[in-house]
Amino acid sequence: MKIVRLKTAVVEGNFDWTFVRIETDDGIQGLGECFFAPGLTSILRSLEAVIKNEDPRDVHRLFRKLQLATSGAGSVAGIVYNAISGIEAALWDVFGQWLDVPIYRLLGGKFRDKVRVYADCHGGEALESLDEVLRSRQLSWVPCDPDHAPRDYFGEPEATAPSSPEGYRRQAIKMRARGFTALKFDLDVPGTYGSDPHNRCLSNREIDCMASLIGAVHEAVGKDTDIAVDCHWRYNVGDVVKVARELEAFRLLWLEDPVPPDNGDALKEVSSQVRVPIATGENLYLFEGFRRILEQHALSIVTPDLQKVGGLAVARRIAEFADGNSIPVAPHNISSPVGTLASAHFCAAIPNFLALEFHAADVPFWEDLIQGLPKPIIQDGFIHIPDKPGLGVKLNEEVARRYARKGEPFFE
């Protein structure tokens, strides 16, 4: 069996969902998804030449070949691994279809039949949609409505109305009613980062604002719901320690990305000073990106993103090392159902799984993008793992084409 083509398509969800399809000479098509990045589809198309005419079942060898081919552009990290991660997932899909087994079997079998999913509620009720360079954007499928426009998290503070405790409370009740028993909310929202969003500092007023937002969530659903919070690596050590201590009474599931991800010493300093579990990992690449912080116990929960970390095999190695250090895994995930299900196969196949992120509650066509799985995909806060070969689902190309990003090839 040989690879004959690599094709791409991009769907405009709340983020860009970039799909890679690998076609073989015996008619098998493998599907993967990549985390968004500038110029990503151009990178993917360039990599077609690296794997064309190769045997797609040699997943580990092809991963190494892709690494070597891109080593001059980023051998240890960077957006080439967003591309490689999607290709690797598509290769596993091909391999599973050829063997007539699901991907989780290729990863060593499953520990569980279903995986727990937590709902990312971002900044409450406002839709979150960012382009490939984190600019807020108006989606083509969302009517122009100032009250429900995408919130600008990365612009100037005065550009967006502050988030409200009432909005957080309503979103928590809404998502709890949909069956989710774990929710995550952003702390770095308008109203909490003051007049200077660049200096990583927080005033007591801003910390009080954060506490009021999460306090409203806890009051509404905290008795039977786990609550996590996300800082998106915005803050300095001293101030984020104050935040964590202020939120200790809510017994958080975790506090995510309190400081920049490239500073493991700062992360360890935060972890050593607070009783709230600290999570990080979505912006780290490959096993070496995680090894030191896991060895040092600089975190309590590790959150790799399978659509950019390097792929399923890399993520499995990270999970095994984390398990040896008694650290659970809660994968970051902002994907379509394609990437979400690839992550779910991984989550089923590791012992130290905690929860998988779902970040598309505001996208009305999310479930419609795939075929071959009973709906709803998420039932009472869980995804049941498909037993069909490979990924276990196919892309609904009619729906995908309807929401395809303009100017991008659609599997051409």
C-alpha cells in the first residue's frame, strides 16, 4: 500500500478546523485534524512530497522522516508540528482501516468505553472566535448582533464590555443542563486585566473581579460540578498566586496556564505556593517539551493538545511519563469532531486520563460535520469510543463544504 495524495480543507468553526486527508493506492482514505496556524495548509501541501509513495502503515518511520524534512524550520517545536500531528492522525486512521481495528487498539487497547468531557465556557455568554493570529472575527454563519459578537480577548481593554458574574452564572447553568459535570471558564477576560494588558500584573480590584465571576459559577452549580479556570499564560508569579489563593475556597479542578509556558521554573514556583492544582501543556511540543516540568512536578495536571503536540504516539509517551510521576492527563482540545474523536481514542487508551476538553458549544453544526457515529456525540458529558475501524467516522463533506473557509482549497 502506498500514499498517492495528501489533500487539505479548512472549515470555519469558532476556530479554523484544518483537515488533512491521506489517500492510498488501494482506496483507503485517512482523516486527521491540525491545530490552526498561519500558513498551515501551505506547509501541509509541501509535506505531501515527503510521504508520497511511502507505506502509510510505517507511522513511526514517517513521523521521523517528517521531522527530518522540517528540521531546518523547527526541529523541537513550532507550527510544523501542527501539520505533522494532523498527518500522523490520518496515518493511524489508514492503518486502523487496513487492519479493521479502531485506533485505540493500535495504541494498546482501552481502559474505558467512554471518556469524560468538560465544557469550555470561555468568557461566559459571548461567542469566542479567533483567527489564526488570535484576532477576534465575525463568523460568516453568525448574524451580526452586537450583543453576541465574538469577544475580543486580545485587544485593548476598553474595546470590549466587561464580563459579568451573571453571564458566567447563566452559562454554567446552561452547560450543566446539557449534562456536563465539569466546566472551564476564562479568568483573563475584559474587566480583569486593567488598563495595561501587557505587563502581566493584576490589581486587587481585578483579582476581586475574577473571584466574583467564579463565585457566581460555584454558587450556581458548584455542588455537583467540577470547575476549572484558565489564565492563558497572562500573569506574573506573585499576582497569579494571589488569584489562586483567592479561589481556593471553590475547590477548583485546576487553574490552567497561569504563567508563560516556556518558563518551567515560574510554573514550579506557582505550584509550590498554592493548593489549587496547576495545569499546563497546550503550548508545549514533543516529549522533551514536557519532560522537565513532569520530572520537577511543576504541575498537577498535564494538558497536551494532540492536534499540535506531535501526534498520538508522542502524546502517549508523554502520558506514560506523566503516569510514572502520578500526574493525570486532561488534553486541551478546540477541534471539530474529527480531532475530538482522535483525542478520545487516546484518552481511552491511557490509564491516567482525567477529562477531555470540548470547546464548540456555540457551533450549531459541530455534530453535523461527521458521519458514522450516533448523535449526540457527547451524551451526559461523555463520548462513547467508536469501535469501527480507524477513527471510526467520516467527514460529512456536504456540511464541511457549506462552512468551508473562503480562499482555501477543499480537498483539491
